[in-house]
Amino acid sequence: MFVEADFQPPITTHRIMRLHPHKFLAAWLISGLLTCSVFAADASEWMIGAAKVDITPDYPVRMSGYGGRRLETKEIEQRLHAKAIAFGRDSEQPAVLLTVDNCGVGVNVRNELVKRLAAKTKVVDARVAICSSHTHSAPMLVGVLNNIFSESISPEHWANIERYTRDLTDKLEQVALAALANRQPAKLAWGSGHVSFAHNRRNYVFRPEDHSLPVLRVVGADGKVRALLTSYACHCTTTGFNKFHADWAGCAQEVMEKEFPGAIALTAIGCGADQNPNPRGTYEHAIEYGNQLGAEAKRLASGTTLHPLLSKLECRTEQISLPFDKLPTRAEWEAKTKEKGGVSYNAKVQLAKLDRGETLPTSLPYLVQVWNFGRDLAMVFLPGEVVVDYSLRLKRELDAERLWVNGYSNDVPCYIPSERILQEGGYEGGGSMPIYDRPNRFAPGVENRIIGAVHKIMPADFKRPW
């Protein structure tokens, strides 16, 4: 340290170098060595594991996503997978992020998984995130889209749905434990690219979209890519045949794993509830979109523009409730039974609950989750089919350059409309609630409740100064 007498000119770098050149050189070298050692220690301090497991059933089961497919199937066009990345240093609790090729993994499955992991590892609730790919060509699960077929499911079919739900839960535990056991020294980096095959599907003049493609790269001590995580705001509804298929998300994973041999590729979904791939309808379309996403992910992962993540991972959750609008009276439910399709069937389901003495819920439990890697990156996980307005608003109100927003996370209880879409109505605004076994659309104010919860648990470093 250099000490000058009182009232001397400021000790600038130029002045130190002029007065004490040898001391300056020594200090500069020591500072540089210390800086390099700090960054090297931070970069190599990550212990990260990745794993994947095949979740394609070998027995017939109904698929979810489309109400018109009411036959069981075990035909396979593309195999389905669950994958996991486990983050953790010796000095902190580990965290596990899972992606699942399924229309929606419900909170019932997540709760069971968290319970099992807590009993066997140091993983706690806030440090588990499950992201569904929302492919419409995967088996139905208990607790998600219960009324999608607008008719009762036969006991034989329901037994296989329950069986697959149990099997998937076991597989999620298996892949999470495998990723935790496989942790090795690694470096983390992230960046964001652009893919444009998603299009807003609502027929209005204002049609917002989010074509950003965030990419998280895990590189091992040997310099090879060990895992890639991507997320894109678009429905996995490219095809609707009665065959198992992971849609464009699965095709993108195949491309990335081919480009980086030995790596595990995971695909989550952003706020794409009102976004569809366009055009769509064939497996060739799904392959094309997978190629587009995979090529952009490769460009980012192979380049030098990704930002290193050196700080520890912090995880927070905030449990809130989203109130439904005023529930129908019994007379109104009875009147709805005379309508067509899903509205009629849902009314019968709700009346049956009342007849059993059950109380219909007046609100929906909703878990908001935020993970942040120091000041470098914040990841938001929102349950449900979240419309694009949420990611666009969060990117306006927070630092968009350091923000990653996922929908379809930890639960898929229904569509989550913005205030704008709630007022406009339509399928995303409330028309889809019957197939999700909900008693009504949401009351006004749902958007501000969710955004407020994100702000509450988001570190101040990511908030824009106004």
C-alpha cells in the first residue's frame, strides 16, 4: 500500500507508476495473479452432474394434450426422456433442474419427488425445479388436464394412467439421484440467441411474441460440453398423431446431443401459452424446428460470447394464491350441464363434488420460484401455461440482459392469462378452464399478483432503477 503525506495530489495509477515504478510493477503482478487465481477457483469450483432416463412406456396408455384422442397407444415415433442437471459445491446445498417430455407434470408428482429427495439427499424444496416440455404426444398424468376428454375415463384406461404416473415419479427420482451422483468439476456459462418459428396464435391486431433462446452450457474439466439447457416460448403442438413423440423440443435435444457427443441436452419452455409453431402438422415440421433451435444453440455453445457464471446459486420460492372469479351457484352449474362439450362435462364433475360434500376451491395455489447465480443470471420458474405477456413485462421491469423466464414449471394447473388476455377472453383467457377441472376463470388482478411475487423474491441487483 502506498501512503502519501496529507494534502498531496490524488494517488492515481499514473502518479504511482511515475514515483515508484518497481513497486507498481510488483503490485500489478500480484494483483493480476490474485485476480486470475480467484477467477480460476470460482470457475472450477462448480460441481455439476447431468443424467437422462427413457420414460417411454412399454404398455398402452392414453396421451394428453388433445381431447379427441381417446384410444390408448403404445406406438412410438420418438422416444421420451426425463433429464436432470444437478448444481452444487461442497459448501452449499445442491439444486436439481429437471426437464420432462410431457404435456404437464403436476404438483402432486413434484411434491412426491421433493419428499423423496429430501429423505435421501440435501436437496430442499426451493432447490428443485421441474420443467415440462408440454409435448402433446406423451402419456396423460394424474392431476393434469383431468377433464380433457370431456367424458369419463374407463377404469381400465385410468389404471394405466395411474401406473404411468407412478412410473414417471420413480424415473424422476432416478434421474435426479443420478445427476447428483455424477457431479464433477465444471464451468458454467450462459447467453441468449434467437429462433423465430413461434407465432402468436390469437387472432388480434396486437400479437406479441418472444423469440429469445437462452442457453446454459456446462463444460467439463476436459473442455468438452457436458450439458446444454435451452428454453423457448412456444407450444409443442407441431403434431397430434396418436404416437409418442417429444415434438420440436425432443428433435432439438437430438440435434444438440449429436453436435456435442456425450452431452445431455435439456429443453424447457418459456411463456409460450399463446404461441404455436407455424406452420405445423407433420413430423417433418418438428424436425425442421428442432434443427433451427439446435443450430442456434450450437452457435452459442461453440462461440466465445457466453457469459461465465462464477457465483453461487441462490434459490427462493414464494407461495401465493390466485383467486377465481365468483363461483357459479348450484342452479348455474345445473344449467351448464345442458351446454355442449367440456363446459357440460366440467359442470357435472363440479356438481358431483358438491354432492359428495366437497367445497369447491375459490383460489389456485401458485408457486413462484427464482434462482439466481449471484448478479450474473436470474431464472424465473412460473407454473402453468403462462402467456407471453409475462416474460415481456418481466423483461421490461427487470434487467432483460440477465433474465431467463420459464413457464410450465413445477405444475401445470391451467392457463395463466395476463390481465389483457383475461379481459379479451377466449381459450387462454378462461375458455380452457373446464378441461383443467377448474370451477371458473380467474378474477381480475392475477397478473399483478404473479409479477409482484417475482419482484418480492428477486434480488435487488436485477431490478431496474427508475
